[in-house]
Amino acid sequence: MSEKRPFDAVVAEHGATVLRVCRAVLGPVDADDAWSETFLSALKAYPALPAGANIQAWLVTIAHRKAIDVVRARARHAVPVADLPDLVSGPGADARDLDLVEAVARLPHKQKHAVVYHYVGGLPYADVAALIGGTAEAARRAAADGVHALRDSYPGAETLTRSDR
């Protein structure tokens, strides 16, 4: 029986991917909170995780659920504000990154999530389908349609290629 890696090593390896998924789904304002909630939940459940589990898929699934929680909470509690907050960008983020985030945010729901979970989260289409509903083929089609739409609206999107898993 192999011993599990320390949880801080899991965070170090997968933290950036989970943050990219949270930012792509929620935007920069709510992403940090969703990231923290993801790893708090993961820390509690980590001891019971089977040794051969796909940790990245498991974390992206938790992030997906936390993002849904944030979206639902936001829908229930609209708070009017006089001024919009400044956009928060992480280290290394530039205007081009924010343009891509905005382009992804404009995609239809299933396309956006299929693109984010496959290309940003690195999940195979079967896992994407489990998260957004439908079949692996439907998830592949939604991701392909999303990338096609991005290529039409965002000139830097031709870099969105990943071998199928």
C-alpha cells in the first residue's frame, strides 16, 4: 500500500489549475474565495480519498461545486453598489489574459464550462460530461463549438489546443 502525499504537496501541484478554473468560471473577484473553499473541502475529504484517485479531476470537481455555490449565492443576494470594484489580476496576468477571460465568459453556459474544464482544468471529456451533464461526445462538441467561437472572437485563441484524453 502506497502512502499518500502530504496535502501541501497536492496544493502546490494543483493549486494553479484550480485557481485558473475558478477564475474562468467565476471571474477574478470571486475566484480566490472559491479556491480557498475548494481546498478547505478537499483537506477534510483527502484522508478518505482512494490512493489511485485522479486528484486533479477530484479538485476540479470540488471547484466546480464551489463555483456553483457562489453563483447561486450571488443570484440570491444582489447587492447594489455605487462603483464597481477594480479588476483583480494575478501575477503575470496581462490585458490579453483578461480579454480571453471576457471572451470565455461570453460563451454559452455549456460551451464555457466544457472549454474551462477540458482546456484549463485538464479533465478528459468523460469527466467534463459528468460535471456539466450529457455524454462525453456532447462535452467534446460543446468544447469544440466554444473554441470555434473563441477563435472567431478572440485572435489569441488558436493557442487553445490540447490533445484529446
